Amino acid sequence: MPATTLDERTALVLIDLQKGIVALPTAHPAEEVVARGARLAAAFREHGLPVVLVRVVGAAPGRAEAPLRGGKPPADFADLVPELDRQDGDIVVTKHTWGAFHATDLDLQLRRRGVTQIVLAGIATGAGVESTARAAHEHGYHVTVVTDAMTDTDAEVHRIAVERVFPRLAETGTTDEVIALLGR
């Protein structure tokens, strides 16, 4: 369903726009995803709405057929990219798994602010963004995903999430469409 409206108390949640993730090879140019995320953050701040910057510093401990790439990450791996222009009022969430709700205070932070809807973007579509969208939906939030402000390391995973998964959990829209909804 295309994005139709934003609740009065909507928060922007940007997933893993951090140096170590943005540096990975992605299906769509990461610099474009970052630029759109930065535009969204500036627009949400301009309207006095919460901006949540999520970063990942670990991984779930379970075994998987396709394990994560090994090796020690660089020291600045979890540093948020400067293009996001982090502000004092932004909420920063540090997660240890794909989803931003599991074992974090994200739900508490949003509920304290009366948030009823989240707008999601970031990297990777089929991991952090999708996991967070599913959890937000299960927590009762209205969810909008910004399809041109996300990407994955795998183009097919991105396509399936955008075309098959998100329409069952959320409304979808582009950066320009979501920013236009902020003005209504």
C-alpha cells in the first residue's frame, strides 16, 4: 500500500547507517541511501519529530548456514556516518542483533514520546530494516518504509523485501513522498 498519511507522532528510524555497514558492497549506491536518510532526518527534525539513529555492534550468537563475515571490525565500524548530522535531541539505539527492538530500549523511547508510527530506512533491507519493520508491526506501530532510502548487499533480497514482505507489514513510499506527507 502506498504511503497515505503520517500520524501526528511519527518517528524516523534509520537502521545501521554507520561507517562499517555503509562501506559494504551494496545493491544500490550506499551514498544515495545515506543522502536520502540525511534528507529524511533533516525534515523530521524540522517538524519537531523524533529521529532514531540505530547502529549495530554485534550479532546474534546462533549458528547459521551462512555465517557472518569473520575478522575483527575496524575501530570506527559502529560510528554513525557524519552525513546524518546527529543532533543532541536524536535518539541513538545500539543493537546486538538485526532488529532494533530486540534487547534495546527503542520501544520504551518511542512510547515515552507518544509515537504511534515509525518511518524506516537504512541498510540492510532484508536484515535490520525488515527485522525492525516486523517487530514494529508486532508492537502495534503503524509502519512506513522508504523504499529508495534502503538497500541490501543482495539485490534479490532487497527486491523480495520491498515487493513481498513490506506490503504485508507497512505502507511504502519514496523519500520525496514521505517528506511531502510531513507537510500535510
